[in-house]
Amino acid sequence: MRDLWVFGYGSLMWRPGFDFKAAVPALLYGAHRALCVYSWVHRGTQERPGLVLGLDQGGSCRGVAFKVAAKNASSVVEYLREREQVTMVYKEAYRPIRLLAGDGTSQTALCFVVDRNHDQYAGVLDADHQARLVRQGRGQSGENPDYVFNTVTHLEELGVHDTNLLRVRALLK
């Protein structure tokens, strides 16, 4: 068994919840970060959904790649399935990423990509609509605005300027 790479683009960046050997800035091609998932569990309910990030098709996404020791790979995948697949809104996928530190090597990483055919897929919403959903969202993992604030803070630490998330954050303040 080999070491496992896991790509984080939202809350995994600031709350991975598993042991890892390294955390490296990384770039994923073919998908972009978007507030496109109605949250019915972690940051909202079905009656009052919040809005969380998904990897949606097209573009690219900067995030963090976590290197997990081979001996822990199975338990980390199991943990991530329990965390990310509560309602099966994401598809588990292994995608190529480029590490943005060191020699810039490519790796294959476990990613959770939004399922556009799922009822929780919100599609493209304007910033005002996104902010309204985020403002009302409260779920098992806490208040939805905290999720947006924490994600923006960690993106800024990586030097990532996500125009849409910054706009939504400004509307929430």
C-alpha cells in the first residue's frame, strides 16, 4: 500500500480531522471551488439549508494536499466517507494535482467532487442569494457563516484570492 494524498479546498484545509505526514499547497485542474451545495446536515437542515463548497466541473482550484501515511490510508478514507458522504452529494474521485511547494511534482489525490444530479446541488447562485442561505444555516458542525469566514481566512493564508467568497463574506459582515 502507498501513501495517500487528500485534496482539501474548504473545511478540510482548516479542520482535516485526520493525521497526516505533510500539508502542501496544491492545484487541482478540471474543477473549481464553488458555494454550490445546499447543506442539510453540517451547516444547515433540510428545512433551513445552509450553503457549502463543492468542487464543480471546469477551471482549477488551489487548496491543500495532505499526505497520509500508507498505514493510515484505509482509516482516513473511511473517516472521510463518513464526513463527506452523509447525503452522497459528493462523488469520490482520484484526480491529478500539482504540488505548489518543492519541485512541483504531480500526485493523484482523493477528492470529493459535487454530484450535479443530486438534490443538494444548488448550481450557480448570485452572491446575494448565497449570503442569504449562509446567514440562515446552522447544522451539526455549527453556524454556516463561520464556515465561510474560516475558509476565506485559510485561503488568504495560502495567498488565494477567491473573489466570490470574498463578496459573500462582505455581505455577511
